[in-house]
Amino acid sequence: MKSVRWAVCALVLLFSFPAVHCHVSAAPRQKFRIAVVRDSSPERLLKEWQATAQYLSNACGADFEIVPAMYGQLESLLDLGAVEYFISDPVLFVQMEKSHGVRCLSTRECGDFKVKEHAEFGVAVLGGQA
């Protein structure tokens, strides 16, 4: 299930960057930092999400970096301009939408809670500053 989750996020990110869409140029590579907000150790989070950043970097010709973040850190990361995008739960997204004007690129919607994977807590919300 984890590989499906990161693959979906990778595809959403890939098709959500019209300016980055897999082109090769002589200009320096753009860098995009994606905060992933979870209650787990930074080491574990990086281990789980590094493949997503590598895939996007290879596919798009830009550098993608995963930035582990705890729930209380996202607002300051956005204030400092330390991340361009983030993946979080819906409640945190709504807070950042109100306070920072972020907009949602994609969300996960589960309708069948009889399936074990859908019964787990987990929603990917990708936001970037408008």
C-alpha cells in the first residue's frame, strides 16, 4: 500500500507542475522542496519518501527534495519560503489555506471503508502558495 500511495503522489506532483513538465534545458535545474507532515521520525519519513523525490527529479529535469516536518513546523516553513509544496492531512491543509492562501492540487478520496487500506488514516493533500 505504501508504494501505491507514493506512486499516486508522484504522479500528481508530476502532472501538477506545468512549468517543470519534463523538459531539458541548459538552464540550471529548478529546485522544489516538498514538506511531508507526519508524526514519524525524519529518518523514517525520508526513507519512505526519497523514492518519490528521486522519481520526480529524474522524470522532470528538476530537483525535488523531501523536507520532513512535524505538525507545528509547517507554518514557519511556509513563512520562510523553505518549501514550495506540502503533503499533509486535510485539517492542516485548511489551516494553511486560511492563513497562507495555499491551494489544493490533489486529495485522496476513499469511499470503501471495508477495504483495509481505506480504513487507515491517511490523506495526501498537496498545497502550494498561490
